[in-house]
Amino acid sequence: MATVAVFSTCMDAPGAFDFMSLDHVGGRLNDVFASQNDRLLQWRKERSQAFHQEGQRALRELQAERRALEQLEDGVRESAGRQQEVANVRERGAKVGQAVREGLEAMAKRSESAAKARDKFRALEEKRVEDIRQEEQALAQQSAAAAKRLAEVDGFLGLFKARLGLELTRVAPQTVRFAYTLIDEADLDAEFSFVLSVGADYQVPACEPQLPPRRLEALLGRLNHAGPSEAAALPAFVCCMRQSFQELAAHS
């Protein structure tokens, strides 16, 4: 089937692949993920500033409460009735401290979540880039293989034209007419031809003069079942078709 790709490449004459479209896709992906990362960084910065300000305010409140507590403790020695007030101040201070700790813990959790989201976006971006790189590599390999097969076809066609009187004519997309001369010894200019079309399988829609159906089916079956590495399958088919025409001419 490697030779199928050769003829398909020769006869369709495709244009060059547009790699600019891949660059455009890659650029848009970079813009999207860069924008997401910037928004995450800005969000973290704003939250960090807010919690810092909250912590500073709470610290100032704690310092003020501590000064008040010290003053109350001095007053306890003068009045036992102020002991309850001191206890209340201590309780408020503990609550403020607890609130500050909880705020800092919440900020740490949010920062961790933001870091995980950033890592997830980076992983997605790296996967997209790797997928595009693999596609480009596959296209390059296909182009190289097609060029090699085209060179092989050109070589064997030149040899057949010089020695076997073979002429090829493209009659439709993916369809070629093979015409032989030098077959009938009684009339070397007599033409024997067949049309070969390339699709999912090779087919011979026309043959002049007509070969025995079983003979033609056997040759096509051998060609269609050839593996991708069997580069000689098509040249062998062309030779067998010429031999079949010779046998037909000898018995006519």
C-alpha cells in the first residue's frame, strides 16, 4: 500500500501544508494561559495585601488591649471589683488573636488553591504544545516518505518507457492510463492498455483488449494485499499486466 500513497501524491499534487495556522493556534494558547496566570497573580497579591492590613490592624488592637490590660491589672490592687473587667479584656484579646490566626490560615489555603490552579493551567499548556510538536513531526515524516516514493516511481516509469514502450496518461484525479506497445510481434505499434484508479484499493475500470476476468482479479488481489513496505508491488503489477497482454496476443 506504500505505492498507493505514491500515486496518490503524484496525481493529486497537493500544496504545501500551512504551518502558519499551527503558529496562530500556539500564539492564542499562550495568550490565554498568560492572561489566566496574570489574573491569578493579581488575585493573590490583592488577598495578601488585605490579610496583611487585617493582621496589622489586629496587632494594633492587641497592643492597645494589652496596654489597657496592664492598666487594669494595676487597678486590681486598688479595687477587687475591676477583676471582672480584666477578665473580659483578656477574653476579647483571645478572640481577636483567634480571628487573626484563622484569617492567616484561610489565606494560606487560598494561596495553595491558587498555586494548584496555576500548575494545572501550565500542565494543560505544555500538553497542547507537545501535541502540536508531534503533529508537525508526523507531517514532516509523511512529506519525506512521499518524496522518496515519488522518486522511486519516476525511476521505474522511466525504465519502463524506454524498454517496454510504456506510456502513462492521467485521465482523472487518482486515475492513470497505462498503454503498452512492442507487445504483438506481428504489429509492434499495436496498443494494449488498462486504466488504474487509486482509492481505498486499486481498481482497473477499463482494459483494452479485455483480459480474462480471473487473471485480472488475481493480479489486483496481489497488488491490494501488498504490505506498505512492498515498494515493488506496483512495478510487479505493471510487468504482470504486460505479460498477460503478451500471452493474449500470442493466442489471438
